[in-house]
Amino acid sequence: MNVQLFIPCFVDQLFPETGFNIIKVLEKAGCTVSYNTAQTCCGQPAFNAGFWDEAKSVCSKFLTDFSSSDCIVTPSASCAGFVRNYYGKLFENSSVHNEVKDISKRIFEFSEFMVQILKIDDVGAALKGKATYHDSCAGLRECKIKTEPRKLLSKVKGLQLTEMNDVETCCGFGGTFAVKFEAISVAMGEQKVENALATGADYLISTDHSCLMHLQGYIKHKGYNLKTMHIADVLATGY
């Protein structure tokens, strides 16, 4: 299967190894992966901040950059969810209405693509230790992802997965929310980390680096022995 890779801003600027790891896993699964070097942002930050005209310009470029018929895979439920759920509102009654409908059906978060489209839940990964999984708001509520990452992680050799309390509660990041409401954001992050630690986990795993970056900041500040990992990085280990 031919796949176009969309790399979110967080991954491009701060966690590039995740981009290489998702290619590693997809190619092992038999996909031919292409990367359009002209790609930029999906437009979500500007849209969420209320700058819809500016967002529309960025989103129009996204439509052009990914105009082929290939599936688009991204290591971000947040970006996938935004394209699926908000491009239609942004481009309502416009000349690109059909292109928007098409692209919303072709973009997938990495774990859902592996399980739902490729029908693969075991990639031969191995990682020894205990882990717990964090449901990102975008993954759970916008992409409706719940079982897919857990199926993949359950097949990682040596990894023991334990659910934390209040697993579906927001981690407190929320993009600009973390800036505008810092105290609330930190308190929510504290609750999430403490729940993860209570499971005895060595690793805190999610589909979204935005959540993980927020949580890792709190973990580092407290000096806790807990490592955050993107699911693509987990699935690229051990082989």
C-alpha cells in the first residue's frame, strides 16, 4: 500500500526520531512510504486560536500537498482529528468541498491505520518493562480510537500493560489552554502522572507527543523515574 506521511509540527521540531520510526514500522508492514518535503502545518494552532483566515491559508496548502489518492498516516491523533472534523467547517460551501470530504476519509492516526486498515496488531516489537497508556482527547473523542493502540501494545514482547485510573481524563495540555490556564493545566498533568505512577509503570505511552511533552515536563520537574514514549517509538524497538 502506498502511504503519504504527514509529520506534525511537534514531531518535526522536537521529536524527529518518531518520524523515522513510523517509517520503519510502516515499511516493515509492507507499505511504500512517501514524504512531501513541501508539507507544513495542518492549520490547527491558528484555527484553535481564532485566526480562521490564517488557518484557511495553511489548510489550503495542506489540501494541495496531499492531493493524491493515497492514504495519509500521521503520528498524531490531534492533527488527524482536526483535518477530519474541522476542515469541513472551515471550507463549508467552498469550491474545495469535495476535496475536503475526500481527504477526511484518507487521513489516519498511525495506530488506527495499522489495526483498521492494514489489519496488523503484531509488528514483532519488544520492550521489557511495565507500561500504562494515556488516551489523548483527540484520539479518544475526535478519532474514536480506544482499542487500536492497546491491541498493538499488548503484542509487544516483554511489555506488561496496566490501565491507570481516570484514563480518559484530559492530561491538561490542550494547546493554548496550557498557556492561558497554567495552574489548572499543571494540576491536571499532576493527576495524570500520579495515576500513571500508581500502576508501577516504567513507561507512559500515547499517540500524541503534545500530551507526552506536557507530562514529561512535570515528570522531569519532580524527578520521577517514568519515561514517556510515543507508540510509534515503542513499536520500532526490539528488531
